[in-house]
Amino acid sequence: MKTSMTCPPLRGRCLRRMAARLAGLTVLALAACAHGVATAGHPASSAANPAASSATSGGLSVTSTLDGRSALPHRIHWQAFPNGPSADVSEVDFLIDGKLDWVEHKAPYYYGDDGNYLVTSFLAPGQHAFTVRAISATGQTATDTVRAQVSSAPTPPAALEGTWQRFQVSGGASGPPAGMWRLVISSVGWRINDPGGGSNLLDVAYLSPGLLEIRQGMFTSLDESQNGNGWCNDAPGPTIGLRYSVVGKTLIFTPVGPLGCDGTDYVTGPGWRGNWMRTG
């Protein structure tokens, strides 16, 4: 069972990683003609995706849920499957275009933490390389790379797109920080910045005019101030429905449906409720 650290609400998530591995990382050399490695229940990727490649070391191999895909949807579970007992695996790295984006040390090995999603909206449209790299306790490595197309992210409604801000009075010891909050809405997602410098990037689905849904699964960097929301204490939380209305330069949110976990008062309570004013 994974251990979890408690992060302050609306801060970057607490990543379980070894700091020593963050220095001196090199870009993987991708062999386009290599053959994928198949394991039970996870077919070799090269058969359906000629751009896929894999490499093994000392009997260690790894596959992922992206194997066999030549295109990715907006959001997808990205899970790695090293062969052999998890006790023999030291860590599993998730890299996008050779850049380390997530590190797991405990099974199950998910990008963005257990049960979470890879959300592709922060990537430019086109082909990208998605690599899982397993490292054994004895230093052996194995990689599995899939080259897949990513489509353009949905554009937010014109009435919402842009920059908004609101002043929050003190929410008490457990409430939202007092001061000016800033919300930037774009096709990548919603970037919300609190007065203390915390920053979360949220995945949002626009269901119908005036109705949207905030969802988990935005992880774009090992920099804790730049990745996904953490209001469910380091675990993928439920979606949160919001109704919105825009009158002139004023944006108003109203929660819809159940909250689901501690911390959602930042969205459904005084952290978000009230009038947001357009600034850009």
C-alpha cells in the first residue's frame, strides 16, 4: 500500500521521488525499428504501432497501457507493468519526449498517482514519445516507448477564456488564504493561483452552456508548483460540477452535485464562490 503525504490545499502534489535522480537525466535514444515486448494481457506495441520501441536488461521488461496506440484521447490512464515481483522494482519513470514527468516507487505504477489520468492538453498537437522506464533494485533498466498522435485540446467557451481575479477575505485557519486569487482559463486547462504563490492546473470539461465539470489528472512537470490539483489529499478525487454565468466582466460559479472529499470547499466554498472580475 502506498504511503501518502498530506499537502496543503491548492499546492502542488507531494511527489514520491528520489531527488538524486532529478539531476543528470539524459534524453532517451529511441530506436524506431525495435520490436515491442509482450507480456500476458499486454500485447507487444510494435504490431499495432510501428513507431513503438522497447529495450530490456537482464530479463527485466516493462509494458504500458499506451501500447498499441497510435493516437491518444484527451485523457487516459497511463499505467506501467514491469515483469516480475514489485519488490524487485526500485522505481518506474514516466517520460514525455524524453523529459521526466512522473516517478513512482510503489505498485501500481500510474502516471499522476494511483488511478489518475494523463491529460494531453498541455502538449502541442502532433506526435509525441511516451516512455515508461523500469529500474530494478539491482540497477537493471527496461524501457517501453510509444509514439502517438495528440489532438488539439478543446477551446473553452469565449465567455470564459481569459484571466480572472477576485479578492478573498480570511477563511480562518483551515480556509482559503486571504488575498487576491487569479484564474487563467485556456485550452490547456484552468490555472488557479492563490495569494501565497500556490498554483494548480485543472482539467475541465464543458458539458453544456453554463455547465462544466472539474476533473482530476493534470500533471505537467516534476516542479510541484506546476502540476495537478491535490484537494483530495494525494488521491484522485471525484469530478466537481459547476454552473457558471458571465455578466459583462463578472464571472459567477455555483456548485452542482456532491463534493466527495475534503478540500473541495476551495472550489465550492469561499475560495471560488463569489464574483470573479475579468482582467484579461
